[in-house]
Amino acid sequence: SQTIHQWPATLVQPVGSPLSLECTVEGTSNPNLYWYRQAAGRGLQLLFYSVGIGQISSEVPQNLSASRPQDRQFILSSKKLLLSDSGFYLCAWTSGGPAGTQYFGPGTRLTVL
Amino acid sequence: AQSVTQLGSHVSVSEGALVLLRCNYSSSVPPYLFWYVQYPNQGLQLLLKYTTGATLVKGINGFEAEFKKSETSFHLTKPSAHMSDAAEYFCAVSRSYNTDKLIFGTGTRLQVFP
């Protein structure tokens, strides 16, 4: 069966520090991968989308970036965190297709102080 | 462009009462529609989805939703609420036929009182 992992589960970082969040998927190949951010009371905001290794689409301009160095690995990064980067970050995968279910990871709670 | 509106950011019901969470969508093409549930500090889990065929869709945990094209709605219901149903619920619509990207509503937090 397929599983999706995210780490770390929680993170507290000072403003201006770098960030690296990791997401890995097991039990499937060539998944479409997503990074979302969930701010309190604001639903899910799609940040990045990837259909393959090295293929990243950015949905919104920001100081975050994403990379996909391996088929089932998706990394969210920042060189310098802002207070507004605080939130709950969710990774998700699908097997593709418009009716496909998105499967979400457990999330990372990021607090920037 | 596709969009989703969830009416009511908070809904409170008594245990055993009917649960009704409202979702209206706007789509230029026949939509694929989804309901997800999120428990505190966890990821989202699919409750049910409508793609084609039968307009009444049954999901997990006793939930169901009915696709009503004339009303552009996809409301989520459960006949009898349980304490364990307390969570946040998200309605979502597919962006188009050729992508698996979704547009999510802003969510409805369900509280269940004993």
C-alpha cells in the first residue's frame, strides 16, 4: 500500500533562518506531488506542483522554493524565513488524472518567531 | 473559472442530530467534486468524491453527498452525528478535465455536543 511521510512534524525557526521540509511517498511510482500551506482559517493554498523529477510549477510568488530530486521525494525550502511563512504545510500525491484522489501526508507545523 | 463556496465556517450539532455541511461550486465544465475531512493537526483524508454516474455518493464514516447540477451544490450529510465527527471539512472541485489540481473551499469546522 502507498504511504506518505513528512518531516519534521513540528518546527520552530527564527526569522531569517533557512528551511527544509521533506516529503516522501512509498508504494507508488511517478506520482504527481503537491505542497500546500494551511494558515489559520484560510483553507489550503497550493504552493508547488510537480509531475516529475525536476519539474516544478509554482502557484504563487513567495520566498519559498521546491525541488524534486527523486521520483518520490519532494522538498520545500526557503533561504530566509518570514513571519508570514508560519503555518501548517501539507504534502500530497496523486497518481494523475482529473478524478484522482489526493492523498495527504501528516503535515509539518512551522512557527516562525 | 472554477470555485467553491462553503457556507458556514462553523457548524454545531448535538450528538445524534443530522449533520449538513453546505458546498456550492462554480464550474465551466462538468465538475469532479470531493469532500475531505481533517482532524486536528493531521492531514486531509478523502470522505467521498463524485466523478460521473450516480449523483448520490456514499463515503466513509456514514457520510454521503448529493450532486445537484441545477443547484450547483454538493452538500455533505450524515443522519446522526457522533462525537468522533468533530473535525474540519473541506469541499473541493477539480480545476479542469486535464489536471488533478483541486480548488478547495475554506472549510467548515464541525462541533458535536453531547
